[in-house]
Amino acid sequence: MLRKIIKGFGILLGLLIIGFVVLYAVYNEKLPEGRLGPDADALAQKMLNSLNHQKFKDTRYLEWSFQGGAHHYKWDKEKRTVEVSWDDYLVELDLISTASSVAKKGGERMMDMESKPIIEQAVAYFNNDSFWLVAPYKVFDDGVQRSVVPLPDGTDGLLVTYTKGGTTPGDSYLWMLQPNGFPKSFKMWVDIIPIGGIEATWDDWAVMESGAFLPKTHQLGPVTLSMGDVRGYNE
């Protein structure tokens, strides 16, 4: 009986490996080479202008959730603090000095040694989940490399590489834009996804109370990433 189970597991593992190899061969794309320089900066600025970037800059509070409501956020951009909550945890995250952050479990403040991995987890959640909310506004962040990539349809894409910062520096994203510069999707070359060039939509936008554009959902093939009840406001 044990031999049959082991044999069955081996067959299943083999099929999974073959399936991955096929998917990799069919869907994997090589990271394109772009053209650095003023044209790339101009294209990035065109994208920001289409989104009315100043409205986003002036927005003080951002609220959203991620992974079906598993992670919840309230971000005070002015104070540079974020309330991050999941399961029974609440972290009052200090983005300037993470060592000053406070972690609670069940409403009770955690001891320093206990809280450290929870705060680190909150930072990782925030870095990932906030990117899906505000990525277009980060194209001129410190350490970002921008380049222009000619696309098959004759338009230009904006290739953005984060050379430092965040949780996974080195990740690259190729933005596809409407003629006016408004973002509609990007392709990803990221550390956590072994297949390069997976595309995610950025076409489900809403105008916030503050006037800023923020996305409500993203589509990655059959998978929908919901941003929950998204809010952007000042009071």
C-alpha cells in the first residue's frame, strides 16, 4: 500500500513538473531592454499627468484591504504611519522608524521580542499590498530606473525597475498605456513569480473623495485581486 502511495505521489510530482515546464516554455517572456534617458522620464511624467498626480499627493488618508479582506490598511501619508491589521494582529507601523512601531494581539500590546517578527510581517504586507494600490505613483521614487520599450502595436511602454527599497528590490514592470498616458496594465518580472511577463490589469479605477484615482481590482488571468473598499480622503 505504501509503495502505491509513493508511486502515485511520484507520478503526480512528475506531472506537475512537466506542467510547469510547459507553462514556462509557452508563457515566459524575457525582460525587454529599454531606452534610458529623457524620453523615459517624459513618458513617466505623461502617465502621472493623466492620473492627476497632484490630487494623489494632496490625499492624506488611504484605506483599502487585500487578499479578500485578509489584510486591512489605514495609511496616514502626512504622518507616514499605517495601521496594518490581519487575523488577531494590529500593527501601528511607523514608516520612518519601524523600530518605533507598536504591535498588538487581541488588543493587547505585545512585548518587544514577540512583536519584532509581527512588525516585520506588517512591513512585508504593506510593501506588497500598497504597491497594488499606488504603483503608478512610484515611478519617480528613489532608486527607480525608467526606460522606453517599443511595443509590437507600435506604441511605447514604460519599463520601470526598482533597484532598491521595498521587500524585493530588482523587480521590473512594463507599463502599457493608453494614448493619453493613462495606465491600463503592466507585465511583471518579479522575484516571487518564476514566469516572466505575467500581465496584470490596471483598468478598474475609481475617483476618491480627494479626487485621486485608485484601482478597485486587478485581473491576472483567471485570478481577481480585490483592493476591497478603497478610500482616499483628507478629513
